[in-house]
Amino acid sequence: MRFRQLVSHHRSLFNIPIVGITGSNGKTIVKEWLFQVLKDDFNIVRSPRSYNSQIGVPLSVWQINPENNLGIFEAGISQKGEMSLLERIIRPNIGIFTYLGDAHDAGFENKHEKLAEKLALFEHCQTLIYCLDQTDVDQFIQENYKGKIISWSLNGKGIVNFEIFKSDLSIRIQANFPRECFEVVVPFTDQASLMNICHVIVATYHFNIAPEKIISRISSLSSIVMRVGIKEGINNCMLIDDTYNADFDSLHIALQFLQQQSKNLKNTLVLSDLLQSGILADTLYNKVAKLLIKYNIYKLITIGTESERLGKLLDVLDSHVLYRHFKSSKSFLQHFHSSDFNQETILVKGARDFQLEDIVRSLSKRSHKTALHVDLSALIHNLNVYARLLQPNVKIMAMVKASAYGAGSDEIAKLLQYHNVDYLCVAYTDEGVELRKAGIHLPIMVLNSDESTLELAYQYNLEPEIYSLGLLEALIKQMPVANGQLGVHIKLDTGMNRLGYQAPDLDQLIERLLENPQLIVKSIFTHLAASEDPNEDSFTHLQFEKFQDMTNKITTMLGIEPLLHVLNTSGIGRFKQYQLNMVRLGIGLYGYDANNQISNQLKTVHTFKATVSQVKTIAANETVGYGRRGKTDKVAVIANN
Ligand SMILES: *Cc1c(COP(=O)(O)O)cnc(C)c1O
């Protein structure tokens, strides 16, 4: 009790806006995203991880210091009477109510009582943000809450109204505030994330952040799960390391990520006890058991004490999950045989205290001393930098040719698919086949098809670029008799003088396409030879003119409206007027752009790391290595790998 009073007094020393967040789900994510979106404008103190309990809240609030000008804290409860205790410590002046779940919590008589209890957090709030579409929540707030309300709705009934457009794999949210409207492209597709983002948009706007900033920051929100690492494991396993925290919400996100990354291998979960943010253990683990079945977990290993009950719960649910339990990471390691794990995708998920990092270490493939590291969150950051340069409705084709510029294409393609790019492009058919086998369903364009690989194109629905009459004839010849149909892309040569149709061949191309309507022209494109070089701009404009002339002829004569695209990375920023329907983003995704203004905003994706084995000092005029190639012109300190 003493500590509570001390913290309550500490809180009273600060007269700053404090956001209090509660609800059945989404508290931590809303808190973390709100932090990400506001961190450039405020010096923010927030709850660490999911510290929202009777112990976690005082520890969080205790951190406020005189530099902070905004606090964001979450609160969770399991019984009657608890929220008012938390309210007295947090004293929020702005409230966010995320969502009221249906689950019956043992600590409450009924849903109404649970709601009343949760809303006690907002007793002294001046402003309360909530979703009006939950009618029982709305009714209760209307009747009992006295402060200012900012309700939002997806059905046009709120003070703020959102419309969600799921078009062509990209998700946009239109935010209609009383005085202005704007549209945000969101990097997530699941319903829960969209709801959480709506809360974040309303709260950010309430802090008078300009819509342009909201748009750009929301679009680059990183999924909380991006903190996890993907590693190569022993015996061809893949490891997902998420040993940062463990509560129900973050487990759910991690399982989604597992499903997204899993290569149809068996999915294994190593799980510590979960933080019981106000839920009784049985209720919590029952929910977890159902989740594990839903996500097709093949093998489950629990670490701790509470999580042991998962075994029985899974039995009751008649599941076939293989199950083992250990009291601690140490006891797991004592029984560990590397041969127990084979070709599995292993998610290791747990709270810090359980030291699951020791388990991760023993499941990891002995790391090479020299390795290429690929930063996936940097890649998504770069994607968003370019997405912001696009006019509305311009699609993105991400170039993952040459193994995603050396980064390994499956993981990257999956991530890009998750982040709603519209198209992928590979150099060769077999790269496309690999992606299909890894579960990629985005349309895929193939740059260098040849006769010998067209059968695979049909089989795996890979869309070849057609660049010559010869290739077109081969495509027609190999078309399967039954329901043969294939998307193709016409590549025009407008001055690059590499692959592509030239003007004199167009008549024949058009004639053959008219005769073969099973080949569906998805797009027409050309490649610019020098889009990065201002000295060559007149040539670039000329290429574009040629492209337009040739395209007009094709579309008019075929009576079609395919996607048109010409720009590669360096063209995107320099020729906004040529963005057409789509751009082809290559090297920029990986952090390189010839334009400094853009390249300054990009993050490095690839890092080459090597271990230094020895450092030594050598005199001037010595040589290093074979053939005496390296020469020192002064005394030098050198490192050997
Ligand atoms: C590689 C490639 C691109 C991407 O070029 P970047 O300069 O890496 O953005 C675009 N279009 C075609 C046809 C390509 O082969």
C-alpha cells in the first residue's frame, strides 16, 4: 500500500496530458502505436510492455519525470473494485476504451458489471475516445459518462466516421472528422489491427497533429511483432525468436506471423507462462488452447508453472497437439536432444523472466562467423517511403528478382504480400515457382521466360512478360487445352535496346493476341534507360512519348485497358507525371536511390557482419595477403577475419 500512495503522490506532481487505455483487447498495441505516432512531437512516458496490473501500473507511473510532456498508460483488471485503485494512480485526463470482449470473466457477475468496472478508469477524464458500434458500450457511456465524448464508427454514426476500402489488396481507411477528411493507407489487413488503428488516428488527431503527418506515420507503423528475429535453426528448422513479452494479444500476433512465415513445415511453439492481465488462469489458457488449435500448432512445449494446464485443456478439446512441459528453460535444456527438432518452424515466445533466449541459442544453427544480415523492418520502412511518393491509386510492383537482390526471396515476398504490395516480379520462372510453393498468392510477373519454362508458367499461374514474336508463338503453342488462360505483360522497347517489342512488330503482336483471347494482357510496360540522370531527361521524355504512341495503338486495337507502367526506383521520385497505374520498385526497397533527398530517408537493409579473429599493427610498406596485393603506405592497424 505504501508504494501505491507514494506513486499516487508522484503522479500529482505532474500536470501533463495522460492517456489511460483499457478494454478487453488491444491495449498494448494501441499504446505502442500511439507512442510510435506521437513520439516525434512529445517526450512520452509509457507503460513498459504490458504492465497494466495492480503492480505493473504503479511501476509504470513511477517512471514519469519532469522532461515528459505526455504519458500513455494501460490498465487491466480481473475483479470488481480494482479499476478505481488504478484510476487513482494513473489519473488519466484522456481515455481510450479499446474493445469489450464477450468472454465471461469469472471476476464479474455479468457483462454490464464488467463494463462499469472498466469504465471507472475514465471517471476524471475530460475526453473519452471509443467505438460507438459496440452498442452496449455506447449506451452505457451515454448514460454514465459526464465528460466530452469522441465516438467513432464504421457505420456513419460517430463524431468521427471511418470508411475502410479493401481494394486490390491494399487497405485504405478514410477518416471523416467534422472539419476535414483524409485517407490513410494502412500496413495491416486484419480486423483487430484496423480497429486499433482507428483509435490511434482519433487520438493523434485530438493532439492536433496535422493530417499529412498522421498519414505518413500510420503508413510506416511497424507491426509490434517486427521486433522478433527470424533465424536459421538446427536440422532445417526455422526459428522465430520472440522472447520479449508474453500476453495473449502478443501471442496472437506472433502466431499470425508464424503462419505467415511458415513454409508448410510443422509448426512448433515453445511458450512460457503468460502474463495474466486480469484474467483468471483457466479462462486465459482455455483461450490460448483454442488459439493453438486454430493456428494448427503441431507441437507445443510449455515452460513454467501456470502454462502446464494447457496440456489438459488441449486434451479436453480433443486436439492432436504433441505436448511437453518443463518447469524452466534449464530443465528443458537438460532433456534437450537436437534430433527432436526437424524441419519445423519454431516460434519461441515468452516473457523475459523465463530466459527462453537460452532455448533459442540451443535451437539455432551454429552461426557462421560471416553472414549477411537482412533487416525486414527497414525494408518495410523503405516500401513506405516510396508509397508516400505515389499519387493516389498507383500500384506497386515489388521487384524480388535475383533472390530479392540477394536478400532471400521467400521471406521478403511473404512480408511484401502481408504489407499489401500489388504485384511481384521475378527474373526467372523457377524463382516464381519457389514463391508459389512458399504460399505467395500475389500475381507474379516473370521477366525472362523462355520456351522451356512456359509449361511451369501455366501450371503455377506465373505471368510472363512477352518481348518477342517467338516467345508469343511458344506461349500459344503450349497453352493447355482445358481452360487455358494466362495473364501476360507486353514489354515495349523504347530505347533501352534490350528485351522488348519495337514498333514494326506491333501489328503482328496485335493480330496474334486478337486470335488468342486466352492470353490476357495484364499490363504494358517499358524500362527507362537513364531515369536517374538529369542529363538524360530529354531521352527519358522521348522514351515515354514512344511508349504512349505504341501503347495507344495496342489498347485501341485490342479494346483493352491494361495497367501501364514505366518507372523504376529512381524514376518514382523524379517523374511523378509518369507514374501511370503502377511503378516497379527494385533497388530502392533495399535502401538505394540515386536521389539524395530520397536516399536520406531510406534505411539500410543489408549488413555484412564478420567476426574479427585477430588485430595487428604493421609497418609502412608491408604487404597483406596473396599476391602481395594490399600495400600499406603508413603504419596500419589491420583486422583479420
Ligand atoms: C530490375 C528492374 C526494375 C527495377 O529497377 P530498380 O532500378 O532496381 O528499381 C524495374 N523494371 C524492370 C524491367 C527491371 O528489370
